[in-house]
Amino acid sequence: MKKQQIIVFMDGAGNYYEVPRALLERSRVSERRKRKVIAALEECEATHLYIRASAIPGSIASDKFVGAHQLYYVGFYLSSTKAKR
């Protein structure tokens, strides 16, 4: 039986996303496009800022995360692939 790797992400609202590894690999940014992608990311609002102590998850002073903009890697599992007929 053939298996495929399923990558799992979670957003800040607790939603889970399953992405087959093969799809992720097909979406890899080519060397030719890397500069354009980096430039596009730099045009967006800053996502990497100084983290206040009260913003550290699990801290007794942290606020509850609101929104679902960030995705976090949760893990992966192996799943059987369906036979193609």
C-alpha cells in the first residue's frame, strides 16, 4: 500500500489545514522567482516585530490570540493513497 505524507498546519483560531506533501513540493518557489517573492513579502505589513513579554504564548500576562492570519506547523502523518484506476 502506497502512503503519502500529509503536513498539518493550525491557525490562530484553532482551524487545522491538511496539505499533501506532494502539493507543497509542487508549490516550491523557483530560484528564478525567489527575489520577487521576497520583495512582495517585504511590501506587506511587518510580521516580525519585537515580542513583548506579555505576548509570549503561555505567559500569565499574555493576551489571547485573536484572528487567524498566522499558520503554525503542527506536524505530519502518513495516509494511504487511493489507487488510480
